[in-house]
Amino acid sequence: MRRTALSFAALLAACAAASASAAPSAGQTLTVYAVPATVQFMNHADDRLRGMATNPFNLKDESVILNANGKEKGKGPFPGDDVLYGFKLFGDAKLTKHTGTALFTCYYTFAKRATCDSYFDLPKGLLLASGPVQFGASHFTLGVVGGTKAYFGALGQVESVSVSTKAQRFDLQVKK
């Protein structure tokens, strides 16, 4: 019995040490300013038309999607469209200290919403974030899902706010 109690105490001590070493470190916030460098929009109207012929909902009426001129109703982006954004990142609001690049790949769903994957290429490594974005919104928040080098295993969030017609501010809040 005494031997079992000592083994149990040793196991508890080992677990406590392991959980202490696995505890998250203090978070850090890095603010960068992004200026669009490239954008590539992919309109998948042809796929939507093809989908009207073979889909599980028996949608056969083109008038749901097309107007009299054969164009899509309303203004896009539409479900299935995607866009690729490239940004130059700066460490200051005056946009003079170049600090990296960012790439966003956004896949549009319904109601002008998209799921975006972002890749921030920074001096200490690559930071990955993902989440929903409302098309045309002035701010959004993405969840940090990891990275490389200093950001390996990182968690946190990226908050985005428009600061001008020219730039976007990203507050990268990261915990390891």
C-alpha cells in the first residue's frame, strides 16, 4: 500500500511538472499595417450554371440565378467565388518600415460572407489565421491556428480594422 501511495505521489508530481511546462506563455501583440499589393478574383458563374443541371435540390429554373440579360442577379461575390489578396506589411502607421507580407485566400459562401485563410510572413516566422469575414466590413477577427518558427503552436486572434482608404491595421495577439 505504501509503495502504491509513493508511486501515485511521484505520478502526481510528474503531471504537475508537465502541466507547468505546457502552460501558455504570456501573450504578445504585434501591430502591422497592410497595404494591398495584389488581388485576384475568381468568378465561378460557370460552375453555378452547371450546378443547376445536377444538384440534390432539383433546382431547374435559371431565373433564380440569372436575369433577363443572362447575367447573375444582384452584385457579387456569390457562393463559390473566391479571391486571393496579397498585402505588403509595415511596422508603422506611416507605412515606411517594411516588415513582411500577407496572403489571404477567401472562399465566399452565402450573404456575401467568406471563410478566409491568412498567412502572415513575418521576420520571426509564418503566422496562420482563419475565420469568417463579411464582404465590405470595416473590421473582422480571425483565429490564429498556428505557424512556423516563433509561431509554431501559436494560438490567439487577429483583429483587423480599416485605418484609411489605403491601409488596414492588423493586431496580431499571440500566445504560445
